[in-house]
Amino acid sequence: MPAYDVIIIGSGPGGYVCAIRCAQRGLKTACVERRETLGGTCLNVGCIPSKALLHASHMLHEAEENFAKMGLKGKAPSVDWKAMLAYKDDVIGQNTKGIEFLFKKNKIDWIKGWASIPEPGKVKVGDEVHEAKDIVIATGSAAASLTGVEVDEKTVVTSTGALELGKIPKRLVVIGAGVIGLEMGSVYTRLGSDVTVVEFLDHITPGMDAEVSKVFQRTLKKQGLKFVLNSAVQGVEVKNNKATVTYKSRKDDSEATIEADTVLLATGRVPFTDGLGLDALGVKTTDRGMIETDESWATNIPGIHAIGDAIKGPMLAHKAEDEGMAMAEVLAGQHGHVNYGVIPGVVYTHPEVATVGETEETLKESGRSYKVGKFSFMGNARAKAVFAGDGFVKILADADTDRVLGCHIIGPGAGDLIHEICVAMEFGASAEDIARTCHAHPTFSEAVREAALACGDGAIHA
């Protein structure tokens, strides 16, 4: 009999959640992780540390821009970069230690080191081979590379290096106007850097509702970010710890350069499966390196499964967590399910941007008839009281049934507000269901209700 019922490779949000749920379902579980701490990219060099820096830099912005308006007099605080990084590291430590505690609580074995799969049912770590009935690959993703851009994590960095720069750069160039690039660009703009974002497409945040994307870009420009859109980066040259970014306009093929102290490469992420031995095993992958799985997250090789960033779908921590829990249910002989139509996405800038479900563009493409309910935060008393009146809530509902099809929010607390819509969509609610639900006053959430009302007879405060 195998030593373990299941071995999970990777302790990121997908892996550690899967391990805990497997243990809760009575399966003898182990998790392989090569880092010195659990939590994967998200907790160590991704979601959590970036939110710490976003919070700290936003507090600085509030002190500089809004404290005096509220009668809070005095100089804005100066930035102690080393202390800010220490705060960030403390946040990381608290979270990773928390997962280590949960592993011990649930009697999950942490096998430290790099994993490979010599054959189905076996995981090799170092010189030891561990046996398991099932193996779950949850190895996550790594920053995508770009031809002509060599990362050294000092002058030319990925998100990992951007979280631990030796000093705040005077000039920062961000390659890629996706979530990571805009969040880190926001951090350094608030801290005094001159930030320029170079994007291949003619708009920021690819895949986002176009109206929200346009408003978002205008808002970020007001905050000081500069944008060079519809331009392809040709290369980055580093001399004497300074970088020169060369890019070509996709309109007229003209070339230009930007000088920078630091360059952040933020052109997306790719599955990380190096060293697992998937080719030798015959595990099918896509041309983009994603592991192919069926609806139960099984690969074409019996006993080998995969979840999270290593497979298709949005590379989001909460998507991986959902798959991790569902995967555990399947391995325990039950039914695991993930509703891929209700996975929210959030950009943690200020204001936040949150989206779920269909966009106007996808609905138009599918030919589906729909209606739009919108409400501006300028009509929300709570938002105006805290200098957060920019932005709006936009609900998309079926024109015939009123069923909520999607929602897009740019404004205060958007990342939390979106979950009211997620629950509504999960239960197949109509916009009228939301409109008829009492919302506390004064709260940001009233803007969601007003947008739902706008899908019907009209908002009250518009």
C-alpha cells in the first residue's frame, strides 16, 4: 500500500489548500515544497507582499493629499524604505508561518526539496522516492520572458525583484500594462518614482471591460503614471546600473528610447513545470506549456492530476484555491466543482478595479441581448466623505430574464464589493433581486444596489 494517499507538488494557494482539504477528508497527505517557507509565489513574492506595499504607499498618499482636508495638520511622513520593506517581510512571515501551523494541525507532511515524477505513483525528492496513490501538480507559474530583455533582478526585474529593490528608483519603466505592472507602478509612483508603462496593445488591462479600462487609465494618468501604448519593446540595454529601453511604435514602426534606473518586466506569467519529468511520463501539455486536464483535473496519465497556474484558465490564486478544494473532493471519492463563470478578478490600485462574468465586449461578440445598469460613486455619500468618489459600478443583465451576467466596478472597496455579485450569480439571481435587498447606509455597497436599480426603473441617487 502506498505511503501516502496523495502527494501535492507545490505549496502555493492551490497546493496548500488542496493538501489541507485532502487531510480533512481523511487522506494521508504530503506536500513537496522547495522554498524555505510555504505559500508559494503568492504569499512569498506575489499577492501578499505587493498588497503590503500598496497599503503603505496609499497611506502616504492619503497623508500627502487628504489629511489637511480633514483638519489633520502637519508634515506628511517621510519614507524609510528599509522599514517599509521590513513591514512587508513581517506580513509575509506571519502568513507563511500560519500555513506551516495549519500543516501541523492537519498532520500534513512537508517534504522539502525539488520534486520529480519518475513514474506514476512515485515522487522523487533528493535521493528519496515517496509513493502515493495520487499525485497533484500545483507548481504554479513564473514570470514570462521577453526577447531582448535579460532579467538580473537588480536593474531589470520581475515582480519578485520589484518587491525588494535596494532603493526607490527615480525612474521606473514597466513593460506590460496588466495587473502586476499597474499595481507595482502605482506603488512606486506614490513613493516618488517617475513611472512609464509601455504596453504592446492600444489599451491597458487586456480582457477587462473596455469602458472600465478607459476610465482606469485616465485615473492612473491623473495619479502620475505615463503610458506608451501600441508599442513593442525591442530590447533593454544595461550600462553602469542604468537601463535604456528601446521600443517601436506599432502604428508607424518609429523607434524611441526611455532611460530608467529600474525596468520591471510584467508581461504575464507562464506555467512552471521544470524538472518534473512530464515529457518522459508522456503527460500532455499545450503549446503554451499548460498541462492538459479533463473536467476532474486528471491528466492523460492515471494517478497524475494538475491544478492552478499549471493548467488553463486565469492565473489567479483564488482560482487555484477553488481547484485545490475541488480536487481534494474528487480524490476523496466525492464530486468537486468549480464555476469558472464566476471567478472575480481584482486590481488592488486605488481606486480598486474588480470584475466578474461577462463584459460588454464578450456579450456583443456572442450576440446575446443585455441591459446595463450603472451608478457613479459620486452619488454615494460614504465615498464622497472619504475622497473616493471616482469610479462607478456597472451591472450587465440579460435583457429578457434580468439574470445578472457580469459586473465591473472601479471605485473604493471594489475587490470586496464584487463578491455580492459573485454570490448573486452563483445563485442565478436577477438584478431586481439585488435591487430589492436592503443595503446598510452609508456604505460603498449602496452603489451596487443603485446599479441594480438602474437595470430596472432607475437608480434613486443618480
